[in-house]
Amino acid sequence: MTQPTTTSELILPEHANHYGTLFGGNALDLLAKAAFAAAFRQVGGAVVMAAVRQVDFTAPVAVGSLLDLTAQVTGTGQTSLTVEVIGTVAGRRVISGGFVMVAVDDAGRPRAIPET
């Protein structure tokens, strides 16, 4: 298993829904970017999303919160990777998701993942 990739995002009003909490679509965007970063680092190049396995919204994330995202590659195939992303606020899990990413060449076709 590789080292986790971590990022943080300050939740601003433009990220929020009408309740003043993180809008689900923006949460998915943040999770996907974290998954991309972890997969990109693992394969040393371009990746694309093939699937979202599951996303769990455990608790609302208020405007003004600092959302910490930890993404880790948990499985590797010939061309694809499984990435799990966990979002926390002040150490409390608030969102998580599982993604399948595929390594691609310059033409956007799947490519073999180098062995590490």
C-alpha cells in the first residue's frame, strides 16, 4: 500500500447549499480531485475516473470548516487503481468515497501501471 495523499479545503459560501453546508456536488468534486492526486502519484502520470463505488455523507460540513481529505490507493490492477478517500473536519469523519481510476496514455487509452 502506498503513502496517503492529503489535501485540505476551506469550505466557502460558494461551496455551500441553501443550508450553509457543503453542497453534495461540490463534495464529490473534492473527493474526485483527491482520488485523482493519489492515483496520479501512484502511476506517475495521467489517470481518469472509471467508477465511483460509494460515497457516504456522514455529517454536514459547515461553511468555514477546514475539510481534510486523505486519499489512498488500496488496490492496483493492470491498468486500474482503487482509491479510498476520507474527509474529516477537526478529526471527525464527515464524508468518504471509493473510486476506480484508470492509467491512460497521451491518447487517453488505458496503459499498464508500472510495478513499484
